[in-house]
Amino acid sequence: MKLLSRIEEERGRFLIWAPLFFGAGIGLYFVPMREPDIVTYTGLAVLGVICAGIAWRWPWGIGPLARAVLCVVLGFGIAGIRAHWVASPVLDFRYYGPVEGRIVAMDRSQSDAVRLTLDQVQLNDLNPRKLPNQVRVSLHGAQGYLSPAIGQRIALTGHLSGPNGPVEPGGFDFQRMAWFRGIGAVGYTRSPALLLSPPTGELSLAIGRLRQAIASRVRDVLPDESGAFAATITTGDRSSMERATIDALRGSNLAHLLAISGLHMGLLTGFVFQAMRVLMGLWPRLALNFPVKKLAAVTAIGAGVFYLALSGGAVATTRAFIMVTTMFVAILFDRRALTLRAVAMAAIIVLILTPEALVEPGFQMSFAATTALVAVFVWIRDRSHDETSRRLPGWLRPVVTVVISSAVAGLATAPFGAAHFNQVSHYGLVANLLSVPIMGAVIMPLAVLAALLAVVRLEVLALWLMDWPIRWILWVADTVSSLDGAVGKVPTPPGLVLPVLAVAGILLVLLRGQERWIALAPFALVFASWASVDRPEVLISSSGGLVGVMTDQGRVLSKSRGEGFAARSWLENDGDAATQQIAFERAGFSGQKGWMEVELFGLSIAHLTGRGAEDRLTKACAEADLVVLAAWRDEPAPKACTLLDRKALAQSGAVAVHLAADGWSIDPSRPENLSRLWTR
């Protein structure tokens, strides 16, 4: 009875609880090994109708519980609808040959190569119904005279295959991400791409070309990395950012300044909102006869729409736009903008439109920061009328606000950033305190001024003024990231850590009084589990071309080059700062190129690669317990050992080998009973 009474008290606050239950339903959709069938959806529909009836008939008592279950059902159903809605063909074989398509997006890969996303794809001798809607191709080698631009139709000779699954069991699932983004094939080319036709006149592509033109103009005015930084924060075009600069920004916890997300959208629309209020307030007749605050909110929303279109409408930018728009709409209806209800509404809208965002770091980190900041500043606002709060001098209050904002946002996002990116910036708070005020007070207002002056072709004045503030931020990033111990590496946590951490954080914010102590239990469980995480003793890539064995020195790799993405991901997930070359040079593997051997706690492993690898199989099988063959073998596997060749790994994906006192076991990334839309 006491529990029902407490639930009844929260009935009026159900909106701020709804994202928790809605998100739980979305998360449950991604858990099963097999795609939910019609029977599952029928059962959930019946359950949803029952819960809706209970919530309508008995809004008190068990009514809130019924609404919570209804939100879970709706979340599960919307995630399933979205997964089927975005379904498109996926390339199910390795393709080499001519590739023709239209450029719709450009960025850079982790290897720093220019990467193009193409639609209207044509592949040689492939049924049109099986053509991927989009393919993503990295440009390696000299590209001749082609200067890629949005809307161009190009042709190239490339290697393509379907998106790969995780590089290890439980790892990041690129295959799932590509499914929801409509990417049906990925690959690369080493030959120059050829221009078939100039950009077309479609509106979406015209905006993309405008974005490229603005980025090019900014880089022409501002030199070197200063111009690249300015182009990135104004248009989202990172193609000219050097890898060293990006690494420095990450090491100082300033990489969020590059992503057009909540910070940029909030700074820009906030500046426009305040500037419009001041300007309209200077005209007494307008200020006295019209709702200046609401007009400023509408103008700020318009500025946000323009910024969203200019930045390319990326997922993070769209999410940020929804958040700030929700808050400005609250102003239009005479409601407080800075409330948890506004954050909850934004979260629900984002999850309805893109439920897959729930499992992506951008959504988790942006809403963790926003929720924590709103909760803290609402708490401060509610206590701003007492005498203690007025002891701070006026000039000091903005400084304290920046310190609190940076500390709260950094603390809220740190666990999620560490879990996804395997590093913690120890001096990130200092770097943010030195940079974020410059970003908000100088750079973003100058960016708005540059956009206004561009109408009369005087944008160069504002861009010149942006140069030294940007150089200051880049200097801070370089200095802080180069300090001893600036970056700490952490291993990837167990799978349940992030969901439990998110629930614990939400409980800490939403519960009141002494009930908040309840959140300490899951927090303690999370960090205890993370601290004691065990990484797999052996990892084998999905091609069989790379083997990694955990030793006292860290993970040892079977080769120094090739399979770079898998090698880098394994080491990052171990919390290991070593490069692939360093990991290869560690003591562990013996032998020569093409036949490497290692023994670990009684398990002997042979890794066969290169030409003639299959010819060495019989001998290797007689000497080793487990043989990894980087070749496709159609003959039956030998009985003298366990064989993992490319044929077996094509079915299982990358595998982990776990050692125990009673033997060893193989854990595949793609178990036999796994059958989701994106894995078929």
C-alpha cells in the first residue's frame, strides 16, 4: 500500500518518467537473438490495449503502473517498426568491379582517408532489386584531378562487401548501425574516381553544396587548422581536420566542440534569442505592444532550422535541434524552458523518430549532460531567492555558472565517454573551463555575425576576428593533451554496465529526498563490475588474418600490419594505449611470417597466413590444439585439432576464446541462433 501511495504521488510527474520506460522498451527490442515475429507483436499489442484500458479506467492506484508498461510496449513496437521501415538491400558477397553513384555525403575514415557515401548506385551484373540504397567508399591513393562535391555522379573501380559485424563478441555492432542508416555496402578504391556528371539541382543536394562552399570560403580566409576548426563548427565538414588536431581535442576532452550538437545549437540559438530581445527592446513601440520574448523565441527557432540544414542534418544536430526547439516552444506557451519536462519531451520525440539512437554514444552523452545540467540549475534557481545566493558579486556569477556547467556536464558524461571511447581525460575540466567560455562568448556570436555580413560580402571581418580565439582553443587542447598523465585508458565495461548506469542516473535525478540514496546501489554495482572486468584471453578476427593473445604485458598481436581496425579496437577495448606495432613486438608469439605459434595456459595456437597456408595445415594441426587459417577451405576440418578458417569465421564472425581450469571454449560474435534483420 505504501508503494502504491508513493506511485500515486508521482502520477503528476509521469511525463518525466516516461522516457525511462519508453527507452526500456526500445532496449528490450535489441536484446533477443532472433527477430521478434508476428506472434510477439500480437501479444504486445494485446498487452498494450489492456494497459491503456486500465490506465483510462483507473488513473490512480495501478493506473501509473499500467502507463509505464504501455510505454515499454510502445517503445518495443516503435523500434521494430523503425527497423523494418529502413530495410534495404545489403550486399551479401565480396564485389570487385565498377561502382557508379551520386555523392550525398563526405567525411573521413579512421585511417584519415576521404570517404564518400553514394546513392543511386549501379554495380556491374547485379540485379537492380539487390542493389544497396547507399554505399560508403574510402578513397585511397592518388585521386587525380577529381575534387569530390555533393551531388556529383562518379564512377570508380572498388572493393565492396556488406557491413561487418562486431570485431569481437559484444563489441560495437557496425552492421546494425549501417542497417539503420541505409548503408548496404562498404569498401574502398585505390584507383582514381572519374566524374560522370556535375552536381544536380535537388534541394537537399543544393544545401550540401552550399555547405561545402561555405566551408571552402572559411578555409580560404582562415589559415591552417584554425580554418578547418571554423569550417567544422559552422558546417559540420571535418574533411580538412588533421588527425593530430582531432587527437589533441579528444585527449583534452574538447572533441565535443567539433560535433554540432547540444552545445553549438544551444549557444547559437541562445545568442540569437538574447540578441533579438535586446534589439527589439530598443524600439519602445515594439517592446510595449508585442510579445518580444516570444518573437525572439520564434527567431531563435528559425536560426536553429537554418543551422540544422547547413550542418547536413546529422543525427546529433537533429537531436540538439529538437531539444532547443522544445524549450523555445515552452516559452511560446508561457512555460518555463529550463525544466525536466522539456528534456523529457525532447527525449521522447528523438526516440520516436530514431529509436536506434538509444544505443549510440551521442544520445546517451547529450541527454546525460542536459538532464544533469537542468536538474542542477533548477535546484539552484529554486534556491536563488534566499540571501545566501545573493552574496556572490554580479561579475562572479557567470564565472561560477561556467565552472558548475563544465563540472556537472563532465561528470555526467564521463562514464559514457569512458565506456564508448575507452579513455578518460584527467585534465578535461581545466581545458573546458579555458575553452567553453571563449566558444560561447566570442566564437559562436562571431559565426552568427559572419553569416549576417555574408549578405553584403563582408563576412571576412568576422572570420578574421574568430582566428585568435580558435587558436587559443587549439593551443589549450595541444597543451593539456600533452601533459603527463593527461589521458587514462580504461577497458570496455560489461554489457549491462551502461543500462544500469543510465537507470541509476535517472533515479538520482527524479527521486526526491532520501529516496535518492536508492541510486547508490546500482552505481556501486556498476563500478564494481567495471573494475573487475575480464577481457578475453584470445581474440580472432572475422577474416582469420589477426590473432590477439592476452599476456601480463598486455595483448600480443600476431602481425604488425593489416587488419588495423580490428587491432586498434581490441587494444582500445583492453584499455591499452599501445599501437599495433608495439603489441606485435611484445613477447608471446614465435615462429616466422606465415606461421606464428603461441601457447597460453596449456592451449597451443597456430596462426597460418599467406601463400601456401593451407599446405601447412596438416603439420600445424599435429602440433597445435587450435589452428587459425586465413584462407577458405572447402574440405572437412581435420579431427586432430580445432580449425577456424575463413569459411567457419564467415559464419561465426570474430570469435573470443575463453580459458578455464577445465578447458577452453569459443564464443562467436554471430551465434548460430542469431537472426536479426541486420545480420541476415
